[in-house]
Amino acid sequence: MRKIYLLIFHTRMGRQRLVNLNFQALADKKKENLVTAIYVGAVFILLAAVYFVNLPNSLWNNVVDFFSSLTLAQIPGGGFSLPAPIAPASHIVLYVAIFQFTLGVGIIEIIVLALRIRLRSPVARKAETIGNIVFWLGASYLAITYLVNMTIMAEWFVFWAGIILLGGLSLVARAFVLIAKR
């Protein structure tokens, strides 16, 4: 690989300096910017699609109703209270939208991983994407299992415990990919 140097004049100090131009690194940065742009655009499209699909059910009104129904509820078997809806079963439309969104983001993350592999992204970026896949697909499983199918107060708190668990599993998956590379 041939190195290309550029002569830069510093008029302020009157000195000249040689700067190594690394076009490969520039191309890698542009590749990562492209993947990021595709990801962000796909998430915005997904948000619009989930909203559009749930438009007959007035998703916005369901979100407002959900937040207005939050109250402090005691955690079963615990000595403290956390926010929870008064009647978790009355927000099924919102839970289905959450499931659709989390599943969609998980699928987008799989596509992003395929792009990162194809574009030979750094291992750290691939590891981050694998961790994201674990989190989003796991969150979609938790949403359909604990919010949509079993909407009682105890399951509401199990859902949130599962989300915390998924955060840890996501970090572990990311670490395994980074360790496997070494």
C-alpha cells in the first residue's frame, strides 16, 4: 500500500509540514456513516409504520391514557413501590405497538449486522450490533409474553426485571464477540 503525503503550509507560523493522508481510514469512516444513516432512517420508517398500522386504534390516545394511569404499586415480595398502570390489561394496543417496534428494531439490527459484515466494519461495531440484537429481540419476546399475553400487575414488574436482565445479557454477548476476536 502506497502512502500519500500532502504538503501543508502553515502561514501563521511560516512552517511547512508533511501530513500522511490515509484514504482507507476515510473510506471506513464513510462506510460507518452510511450504515448509521441507514439505521436511523430505518428506525424512523419503523416508527411511522407502527404508528400507521395502529392508527385505527388511536395509538396516541393510548399512550396518553397509559401515562395518565400510572400510579405507585408495591412490588410483589418487595418492600418498595414503583410506577405501574392501575389496570395493566387496559393498554393492550400500546403493548402490541411496543412489541411491533421492538421486533422491527431487532430485524433492522440483523440487517445492520449483515451490512457491517459485508463492509468489513471493525469488530467493536459488529459486537455492539450483536448486543443490540440480543436486547431488541429479547425485548420483543418479553413484550409479547409479559405485556400482551399476561397483563396482571405482577407480570408488569417481571417485564421490567427482564428488561434489566436483557441489558446485562446484551453486554455479555458483546463481550463474548470481543473476546472471540482476540
